[in-house]
Amino acid sequence: MYIDSHCHLDFPDFKARFDQVLANMAANQVDLALCISVTLEDFPNVLTLAEQHDQLFATVGVHPDYPDCREPSVAELVALSDHPKILGIGETGLDYFRVQGDPATELEWQRERFRVHIRAARQVRKPLIVHTRAARDDTLRLMREEGAGEAGGVLHCFTEDWETARAALDQGFYISFSGIVTFKNAESLREVARRMPLDRLLIETDSPYLAPVPKRGKTNEPAFVRHVGEFLADLRGLSHDRLAEITTNNFYKLFSGLPPVSNLEYEDEKHDRPLRCQCQHCRGLPDPGAGAGPG
């Protein structure tokens, strides 16, 4: 079982073949996909998809790279997130990639929008879906200043270095890898993936963009998250089933509005000790290592 933790199935790319996209998910053992909101204007379409299909869930938020759309308020995000199929707040964050001048003076609106999302997420205790591009330092700074760790979340479609990943992990965040990690020129990103604690690892497509090898050049879709998972499994020396189980359970841990699919234990390569799901359900279970004597 795989989960696509970030996709945009409301985009026009899928309208004519939506049923086939869902069938492809099932054929590739992708049992769930999280449909990400990018504007409030289009949020009703995202929510409708989640309401109509058991295997789809959704978020609410406004992407940082959409300047000409309605600005959210904390109160509005809180109200819109009060729905059983809304699992998180975002996509939010900072994107300085296209700025021509000084981001410090020209993009305050992005920083304020990000602060609004963090405050809403803290209030409703739902995870943040964070986008950062060419804005690493400000993204991490605002996360610290606004207490984003109280809500938790994920840095999606991660393309930064290990220091950035470590700083996000230290705030309790997860890291999600997309098809970019399979690209020929992404060796520095693969080095981050090799070092990533397995209990903080997620996978995604960001479809319709960034189709992974061997689907490069095609319209990306949730079924292709399987290729991301298999690539990372090979990179980490794990079986494909094991990587699928780990990332699926991590998704359920982060988005605690869903019950865990299993009480997964696996080795933390850094500390050589078993890690367990820390969701509310699993925290109530006895520690299998407690009181264990010599074998």
C-alpha cells in the first residue's frame, strides 16, 4: 500500500481522465491520495473530490506563488478545515524563485500569508503542508517564530540540503520526496534521502508535475508515487513493501485524523533502535521493549 501525500487532482490535466487516474491508483496499490488546495477560489473543487471518493482526502490553504487571489484569514482557514476529510492546512510557505527585486521588501505579503496559515494550523491542531523555494532561511525562521512545531507538518517536494532538512526535523516536521529524487542530476538530494530518519519520511507526486523516472515526460499522477517509493527503497536497501509500509504509517502518524494501519516497528539507522508509531492510538500501547530481558 502506497500513499501519495501531495497531489493536485482538481487541476485541468485530470478532468477528461479522472476515472482512469483512480483506476491507475488501485492498479498500483496506491490506496490514498491527499489533494492539496492552492487557492480559496478553487478549494470547493478540492473538497468535492474528497467528499465523493473514499480514497481521497484534502487540505485547505493558499499557495505562496499565487499573488492575485483572495487572501485567507485565520478564522476562515479554521472554519474551512472543520471537516472530516480536511487533514491539513496548506499548501503554504514561501517562494522567492521569481522575484526580481529584494524579497525582504517585495514579498512581505507572502510572509504574512504564511504566518496566517501557521496560526490557523496551531489553532486547529492540523499539520501544515509547507512549500519552500529559494526561501530556505525565511521559511525556517517564520516556522520558529510562529511555533509551527506545535501543529507539525511536512516540507513537501523537498529539494534543499541536509542542514535544511535537519532544521525542519528539529521542529518536528516530516520530509516528503517527489519524483525529483529519481532525476539524473539530483545526487545531492539523494544524499539527503540516504540520511533521512525513516520515521520522518513521506513520498508524493506533486502531480500533475515532476513525473519520476521511468515516467519522465508524462503527466504525473498518484499511481506514479509507487516509482518514487521503489526508488527510495532501493536507495536505502529496503524491500519495496517495507518502504511502502514505513511511508504509509508515517502518513497516518502525521495526519492523526486517520487511524494507523498497523503498529509498525522498524530500525532507526542512526540510533540502531526500534521506532514505533507515536500517534495517539499507538502511544497507548505497551512498549514491546519494556522489561525485556536477555534473549
